[in-house]
Amino acid sequence: MLAKAVQCVPRSTELWLAWAKLESYEKARAVLNRARDANPTDYTIYVAAAKLEEAQANSDLVSKIIHKAIRNLQKHQVSMTRD
């Protein structure tokens, strides 16, 4: 159902993150990659991907995701604030 929902509303970060939480590790990675493609300026997707890899003890991938997030967000001139 969430797969269909993100097709209808691909900019909804909440739907993407909810879908990823329901999936296995491998499928969650794929969902979050698709979410980043659909929402390249939303840093919460990068954070969720980093947390997913951290939970799997993939610290090298966590670092890569964070660096990629910084590069992509700067490219799109997104400024992050602490909320």
C-alpha cells in the first residue's frame, strides 16, 4: 500500500520513511535510495539511510552517506538548521 502511495505522492518524505521502516534491510536500502532520487533536497532521507547502515554496523557506509548528503545538499543550495 505504501508503495502505491509514494507513486501517487513521491515528494512525501513521511511515506517513504514509513515504507522503509516496514521493509527488510536490503529492501529498506532500495526504498531509501529511491526516496533520495525523488527528494534530493530532503536531508531526513539521508539521515534515515545513515541510521539504517549504523544499525547494521556498516560504519564505512554511514560516513559515505553523510559525505554524499553534504555534497548533494550543497549542490542544491539547501541550508540545514537545528530544529
